[in-house]
Amino acid sequence: MSIALLGDPIVQFFILVVVGTFVSRVMLRHQRAGRLIGQMAFFVCLTALLFYHGIVPYEPSPSQESVTLRTFTGFAKIVWWVNGAWVLIACVRLFLIFERKPREGRLLQDLIVGVIYLGAILSIVGNVFSVPIGTLIATSGVFAIILGLALQSTLSDVFSGIALNLGRPYSVGDWIVLENDVQGRVVETNWRATQLLSGTNDLIVIPNSILAKTRLTNLSSPDESHGATVTVRIQPTALPRIIADVMQNVLISCNSIQKNPEPSVAITSIDGQAIELQLSFRVRDMSLTQAAKNEIYDLLVRHTKAAGLKLADPPGTIMLPMQQKPETADEKQHAPGTPWRLVSNIPLFSSLTEDEKEHLASHMQRRTYRKDAVIAEQDARMRALTIVRSGVVSITRREGHRQIELTRLAPGDYFGENGLLMGSGEVGTVRALTFVVTYEIGEECLAPLLHDRPTLAEELGAMLAKRIEAEHHLFANADMLGHGAHVTSLSSRIKHLFQLQQHD
């Protein structure tokens, strides 16, 4: 009798449902892939069981069956259709996960899931309850028209969202700009609206119907790099070609912009008051634009000063005649020269007195280097601190078969402090990218100051530690000191190098 009971289709059905529910909902509840496999296996077994007993889920049940059998058949068909819908929905979601775009495909996923559920419900109504689907759809037409009129605005957003999803003018993560100057990074697209995160970290919600009608610019397409320009006006005290070369040096020395494609300089206008130039460049990402512009503005001041150029006033500025007091011979004699200004602008020597700065300035050596000339090889010890007066210098490090550019130096920057103050080699090869003018402060120039004032070693050690901390990418691979060097160890190193131990 127990064997006959097990052969009953109702008993088999409920045993299969209990086992399938326990396996997929209890044993595999923390395993998404395993739960999907379990669901698919349950659906296949359920299909085989129903067909084995002559129950076809997609056909109406025979009317001559008993009430109990008809009830069971209807319930089994409902379970079959619901599980079939779940399996299809799980496959859709799994596909989006494999595509690694679950958020971009959310709208499309919801649309497909809705169609699957609607199809399952209509199939249950038609095949289980034997209700004519065509008549049901026809009688619901009036209701659909009324509902459509009431939800006209919402439906416009929905269908606009579908059109935007299929056209894919943007994706989640792209930075877009609308024609009304609203801009931000796309963080989510749903049925009703698209959400942008602005540069001020504010969330902007734009209805899809409005977004579909407006003109937008995708700054992240076809790639993440972004182009930008800076306009500068220079007084026409030199030939336009010379001024353009100085502006090109500004772009060459900028570390925040991309070197490929090469940045460019264009002269846009010229008059009696100014030569206007446009500096065009690209950055790796939209978020780096402002940082790159800030660096370019700093380099503009440094390069124009080094070249003896002056920035012009904005267009339309009325120039008032000014009476300038003629400079006396005594003032001309005591005016600070280029070496003194270079020493005064170096943070490393900020603790020096005016007399000590004057001593260094009077003993500095001026040198020039042609384009592509090697100023110092990697690991070679330099016995002088070298300050860039004009031009652009590149520092590249060789690691195996790779050449890594560490940084580029502009007027006012310096190198060689590793060898002069620590006795170590250069972290990379120093090369002139343009014609370069430098001023050098050698050991024989700095030694008298340290012997006259031994406490200067601690001051230089403190300033050097700050430089290493701020620019650790230049010192991380140094042969003797790296990131996080202590002031005491640096000061001791300087004292030992200049033989100052007897003054402690």
C-alpha cells in the first residue's frame, strides 16, 4: 500500500516541492549560483513529473476529470508557471551580472521581468482557469485608456527611459553636461528618472522625458580623457614666436596633463596691449581638470618671470597714466639679482639669514644645457644643488627594461640635494627637455656657512625631511633614505658629510 501511495502523482508532486524548497531555500540560500542550479533542476524534474502523468501545463485541463484531480492539476500548473518565470528571471539577472553592468541594465531588467510575470499570469489565467485571453484583453482596453491618460507624465518618463537605455548615449559612471549647464556623473537610471552626482557632491534627479529631449554632452566618451583649455594674455614685449615657445614650455613642464596627445599652443589674437594665446591639453580624467589648471597657472607665473615676460591686463581695461619715480643709481645697485631671487624662493634655504643668502648667491655658478642633454645620470652623486633658471627638466628612473618618468621641473625647482646634503646618488637620470639655464650651489659654497653656524644642519635637515615627505615619489627608491626619513638622521648625515661632529 505504501508503494501504491508513493506512485500517486499528488504525493510525488508534494514530495518534489518539499525537497526542492528545502534544497534551494535552506541548503543553498547563501549560494546564488547553487540556488539557480537548484531552481533549474527542480523545474526540469517538475516538468518531467507532469508530463509523465499526462499533465500538459500549457493546455487546458480535460473537463471530465474529478474535482480533486482538477484542483491538483490546476495547482501543479500554477507552480510550474511560477517556477518557470522565476528561472527565466534568474537567468536574466545572471546575464547582467556576467556583463558586469547590473546598474546600467536595471531598467531593461525590470522591463523584461515585468513581461515575464505578465506572460506567466496570462498563461495561468488561460490554461488553468480557462478564461479567454482575447476577451480579457479587449474588456480591459477601456480601463487601460483611462489609466494611460491618468499616468501620461509617468508613462512618458518610462518610455523615455526605455529609449535612453536602448540608445545608450551614456552609462553609469559617465560624466555628462546638459545644455542648461547642469552637469554631473551618472549614478543610476531607473524607470522614472536619471540621477547625477554633481561636482559639489549634490544629487541631481532629472526626469527621463526631459533628458530625452535635451541636448547632452558625454565627457566620458569615447574614453575617460578630457580636453581643456587655458587662455592667457601676455604683454607684447617679445616676438609672438618667443612667447609661444615659453607657453609651450609651460605645458611641457606640467605633470598633471597627458603627454600624448601632445598639448598645443595657439595665438588667437594680437593687439597693442596683449598677445592672447590658448593653451590646449588633455587630462586623464574629468576630475583632474581643475588640478591641472591650478598647476598651469603656477607654471605660467614662473615661466613668464624667467623669460622676462609680463601678463597683460584683461581686455577692455582702461590704463591710467601713472607717474613713476625714476630709479636712483643706489637703488639699481642694491636691486636683487637673479641668483639672490632664486635662493630666496627655495624653501630649503628659508631659514638662512640675508647675509647667508647673499653669500650663496655670490658664489653660484651659471650653466646652460642644450635640448636632450643629460645633466646627471641615475645613481650618480651630484656635489651641487642645481636650481632651474629657465627651461624644462625631466627626471626619469630606469627599473629593469622600463623607463619611468618621475617628474618634470620648471623654473624655480631644484635637484641635486641628495648628493649635496646626503651623499647619495640621484634617484633618476636628469635630462633637459628644452634649452635649460641653471645655477649651482656647490659644497665649497655651502661648507663655510655650516662651519660658521653648525645649527644650520638641523634647519636644513628639517626642511629636507619636509621635502621628502611632500615628494616621497622622488625619494622612495633612493639608495639610502626613503619615505618617512627622520629629521635627526638627516641632520646627522649632513654633519657627518661636512665634518661638523666636533661642533655638537
